[in-house]
Amino acid sequence: MNSSSDTGFNPAFNIATIRQVFNEAVEKVRMPTPMRLRDLIRQIRAARTAAEERAVINKECADIRTSFRDEDNVWRCRNIAKLLYIHMLGYPAHFGQLECLKLIASPRFTDKRIGYLGAMLLLDERQDVHLLITNCLKNDLNSCTQFVVGLALCTLGAIASPEMARDLATEVERLMKSPNTYIRKKAALCAYRIVLKVPELMEIFLPATRSMLSEKNHGVLITGVTLITEMCERSIDTLQHFKKVVPNLVRILKNLILAGYSPEHDVSGVSDPFLQVKILRLLKILGKKDPEASETMNDVLAQVATTTETNKNVGNTILYETVLSIMDIKSESGLRVLAINILGRFLLNTDKNIRYVALNTLLKTIHLDMTAVQRHRTTIIECLRQDPDVSIRRRALELSIALINSHNVLTMTKELLAFLETSEPEFKAQCSSSIVLAAEKFAPNTRWHLDTLIKVLVAAGNYVRDDVVSSTIQLVSESGAQHGGYMASKLWVELEKDTSDKQPLIQVSTWTIGEFGDMLLQQSDEHAVTVNEEDILRVYHKLMWSPQNNIITKQYTLNSLMKLSTRIKVNVDKIHEMVASFTTHMHTDLQQRGIEYNQLFNRYDPMREGLLERMPAMESNRTQQSQWNETIENIPSPNDLLVTDVTNTETSSDSNALLVLLEGSNGDTELIPNQNSSIMPTVANDTQDLLDLLGGLDLNNQPMQPLNNLPSEISSTNGLIDNTNHIFDSLSLVEAPIVSTNKVKSPGTVTAYDQNNLLITLLVERDQMNIDSNTVNMTAYNSGTFTINEFLFQAAVPKTFQLQMLPPSSNVIEPGSSLTQLMRVSNVSKSQLRMRIRLSYTANGVPIQDQTEVNNFPTPPDTFGTSTLDLWSENQ
């Protein structure tokens, strides 16, 4: 007779199992069966109002809470499933977190599956319960069942905190080496999420990750490539490490291209397109800025680009990734042309998504090969003009603007103007500004440039940005009388039409007619129409009182009308009457302008002609902005001085020296050497930007030459400060220490400085070529025993003077020797000359900076326009 062990019968085990089944049956009979998930979904969908839905969910949540209070709850799995559905609907379900942990700890796979799903949805690293799951995860990662291990890996990747990732990273790395392909794939994905969370842990996974590239299983291979891609994007060292695997990746990609039909991996006739895309993305990262790696992958990229079919979206996806890879790596020029041609084929695709992707990619890669993109210009223009999709037209507009150069500016501008006339309002502002910028950069001549701006103003209407108005006015001002009459006549033709929806056009037109109205009234073959004074005043009257014109336009019109009062001869009184009508205008600014202009007619009529004369050519807005941006942070409060710099060597003193010279001092400061500051050599152009802003100084670097080698004839006007001195009219001269020991050494000679073994004298002489101009010869004598190096002499004069400084004879003064420097001073007003001097030099290795003011020059007219002997006798 066989024993119970031989027959496989274990009385103790069978009795325990029978008891458990019996207890569960009793529990089910004792407790009411909870609602199934499908029944709950049916009830929620049957609710007609939000209130009914909330009532159903609240009742079910109450039942679930009641069920959770029982320790031995056989319906826990069903209740958590319903709770997860309620959570997906947006209702609170946090009270089920602990129940998820109980399900995870259950030995049954069905309970673990629902428990881990609940943990991924209901837990995050901010919850305290999150800490309790680490031990359960570690136990399940060591399970002998691959599906339990897979659940643990998925959960770890979804909810891992930095602390949890550090605790379990070694377990994940061990599973990446598992012989089971399912576990290796899940472990690689989990490692990817850990690297995202804690990048410094990537070193743990490097050996296992590299070995995954030799896998035959595509699932493991694609996860390994994904993990390598993320590592390379986050670490330069890792990128260099994996550049060694480029040949392996090229071999895998080539095998995929040449592989025959495989039902397991085939998608629309393409072998595993997902893996191909992943490899192409990794190759793009590995080949960027690496000629050697790029050379390795050039052939396979060309093979993919030429053999992949484009009749299915799968093939288009691979080609798109191939194009991105070619453009990012150091590829051959022929390969780049092939990539751009692929994008050109995409533009002909019927799928608008593919066309959008092609335009977007061309816009990003146009700087790499402009010539190749230019070949598809016609197709891009077709997308701009005929495509019904707004987003595609917007991208086509941006690409068309980027394609403009000096060779195609005429053709492209014509196409863009045609689009501007028929485009929606949302395109007009961007398109008009872009055309203006392109015309400014590539215009073949001024006449074409002006005609283009007029067409933009007419086509864009009120959607023109302010920068277009200002740049157009600036160009008209620059063109001057040469094109002023032409522009006035062209704009007059447009102004006579209905311009209620073209306020910028009115503003430019009125400004131009105000400046060049006299040329408009002249009979000329160049003008297309004949205009008389009555026509101009009739149109201006309509513009000034039209309720459709805004205040800015009326301001332009009123100013223009006032200027016309000096351009026309007959109807001046009518203009006066129109201007006077604005003295009671409701708008404050227009009323103020009307009152001021009316006073100009009544009380200051003799001055009106001079005040309203034609404006000088405006300075380029870009130049002004550039200079302002370079100097705005370094400009102190300006005084009643203009400054010029003395430096023609490769190095000069710190630009702060000039700023201190501008600021002046408070009058109490003594002239003492600055022992703590050092004169650092800087390029002379550092201070030139500031000086140029103050007014056209000639500070170009010139080679050193002795004073006696200078040209004998120097223009008295070239290099002088421009008439921009009026910006300082309201400022007063700041007092500074005045040298009280100034004494006349010889006829016209003044001692400007005598300290620290340095004597500086200024010799004033009359310029024989110009009675209003005099030369000041500065001589610096070193009476000490040490050599003076890096000598820098700076001077400033009041605004009524103009100062030009020529190069010094040297910047080094040996003991007992001297250097000279010539200055030209123009004084048309015969005012008293004052000069502020800023000195910077190094003696015996000690940097010294001093400042003084010389105001005892002989008073005019004795100084200017008289001989030095007369000057000397007058001072005696």
C-alpha cells in the first residue's frame, strides 16, 4: 500500500486549502457582493447630469471605504479597480493608497497587477506612503516569475524618487544582464527612467548598456538604443565613450535595410521602422561635430535616403529622420543636397502635415546650404500663395523671407507684395516689416527701394508696424532733393484716394509733402500729376477733420501743413486759418500745437521761414540704436563740454578717464596722484564709440609720427565736431580746480600744468588760412629723473568751440626731453576760450591721473584773429 507522500496527497495542506475556500464562501454569503467595475461604468454613463454622476460616485466611494475597514477583504482587488476608474474621472481617490500596498504584498499575480497599477496612478514621491513600497519592489525584483519582475520594473520607472532610484539601481543593472529578453527589455526601460531622474547613476549602466547592442532581439535592441541616446544627451564623457559603437550601429542599420520580409517586424513593407528611427537619432547625436564618425555613417545615410519608399508614411518618417541626421553631422555637400531634395519632395506631398514638417525643416537648415534650398523656391512660393492651411502659409512666409538675397530680391519682393495684398490681416504686419527689412538690405537702388516702401504702405494699410513708418521717413530724408519730389508726387497720388484704412500711408505722405511740397508744385516730367495749392489744401482739410483719422495722423498732418506755409506762396493766409482752428481742439496736444503755430504766424512771422526750412538728412536708425546700446550704460551726466581723445597708439587708458573728464569735480578736490588706480591698456576704439555719440570726432587709429612730419595743409573743417552740440545747450559748466599759477612764458604761451616734474604749456597761434581758427601747440616737458610712459592727453572745450586734435609726437617722455601735440580750435562766436585737461601717465611705475582747467587764455578778439605779438602786448 502506497503512502500519502507517494500519491501526492498532503492531508495538512488540503485541509488548510479547504478551510480557506470555505471561509471565503462564508464571507461572500455574509457580506453583500460589491458592484462590478463594468456595472459602475454603466451607471456613470447613464447619469444625465453632473449631479447624478457625483451622486453615483459618492455612494460607491462610501461603499469602498466601508469595505476597506475589514482586514480580510476578498473584494479588495475589485474595489481598487473601481477606485482607479473614479480617479481617472478626476475625483479624489487618495484613500486607496494603503490598499494598493496590501495588494502589492499579496502573493497572487492578479492582486499584484492591480496593486502596482494603483501605485503608479495614486502614488508619487511627495507621498509618505511612497517610502513603504521600496521593500516590496526589491522583493519582487528578485522574484522567479518574469511577469512579477516586469511589474516591479515598470512601477519603479514610473514612480521612482531619487532616493529609491539610488537604492534599487544595482538591482536594475543586474536585471539588464538577465538571460531573459523580456526582463532585459523592461530593465533597460527602467534604467532610462532612472537616468532621467538621477543622471549621475548612468555610469552604473554603461557596461550592460553597451552589451545590449549585440542583441538579436529587436525589443532589447530598441530599448538599449533609447537608453544610449539619453545618456549621450546628458553627458559629454558618455558621448565620447559611445562614439566607438558607431560602426556597430551602422551595421545594424544596414542589416535592417537589406533584410528581407520579416512578418514579426514588417510595417507597410519596411523592416522595423521604429528601430531604424531610433538608430538614426542616435547617429545624429554621435556624428555631430565629429568628422570621423560622420564619415563612417555617410554611406549608410545615403543608402537609406535612396532606397526608402515614400508612398507610405512609414517611409516618410524614416526619410525625415535621415534628413535631420544628415543636416546635423559633418556630412558631404552632395549628401546635404540629397537631403534638401527629399524635403523638396515632401513639399509636393498631399498630406499637409508632411508639407508643414518640410517647410519647418528647410527653415532650420537654410543656413547650411542656401543654394540647394533656392532650387525649391517656386514650390515654396506655391505653398505661400495657394495652400489653404494657415500654419503652412506662415511657415512658407518665414522661409520665403529667409531666401531673399541680392540676386533674387526683385522676384521675391514681387511675390511677397502679391501675397501681402491678398493675405489675411494676421500676416500683414509680419510680411510688411520683413519686406521693408529685405529691401533695406538688398535694394539695388534708391528709386526701387522707395517704390517698394510705397507699395508696402498701400498693401498693408493699418497693419503696418511703426518701424516701417519710421524707416520709410528716414529713407526719404536720406534721399533728399534727388528723390524728394518723386516721392511727394507718388504719395500724393495715393493720398487723393480713400486712405481711411491706411493711417501709416497718410503719416508718411504728409511728412514727405511737408518737406518737399515746393518740389511737388513744380512742373516736371518726372511727376505723374499736376498739383496746385488749392488741391493740397483741400486734401489736408479733409485729413485734419476726418473722424476716421487718429490723433497721430492729425499731428503729422498739422506739422506738414505748417511746413507747407513756407513752401507755397499764395494760400498762406488759408493755412494760417486752418492752423488757428486747432487752438480750440479737444485734444490737448493738437490744441498746444495749434496755439504755438498760431503764435508763430502772429508774433514771430519773420522767423517762420528759418524755423520751418527743410530738415537735414536723418541719421540711420540702426546706427543711432547701435551707438546708444554700446554707450548708454557708461555715459554719466554730461556737462557743458565736448570731449576729444588723444590716442593713436594700439593701447590707451581706461575709458573711465574720459567719463571723469565729462563729469568734472565738485571744486574742492585737489589734484593729487591716484596711487591705487592703474592705467590698464585698452584698445583706443573703446572710448571712440562714446566720443562718436557726442559728435563726429575723428579718432581713427593712426601710426605714430613726429609732429614735423605732418602734412603741411590740414583742412580746417574735416574732423571737427558736428553741429550736434545743441544737446548740451541747457547744461552749465561744472567748476573744477583752476590752476592759479598760470603765467605767460612767451607771446601766446600759457602754462597749463606744472606738477610731479611735468610741465605742460599751450602756445596759441593764429591760423593763416582761416581767421576764425587758431592752433594750440601743446608741449609736455619732463624735468624729472624718471621716464614718463603711456602719456595720454585729453582736452575738452565748451559747446561754442570746435576742437580737433592731431596725433602726438610720442607717448613716452624721456628725462629732460619733451613731446608735442597740435590742436585746432575754431571759435566763430569770439567767446572766451576755456579748456579742461585730463592727464594720464606712468612715472617710475606709479600710475598718475590728474585733471585741471585753464581759463586764462587771452580774451577774444585778441586771441583769435590777431598775431601773437599783439596778444603779448595786450597782456602786458
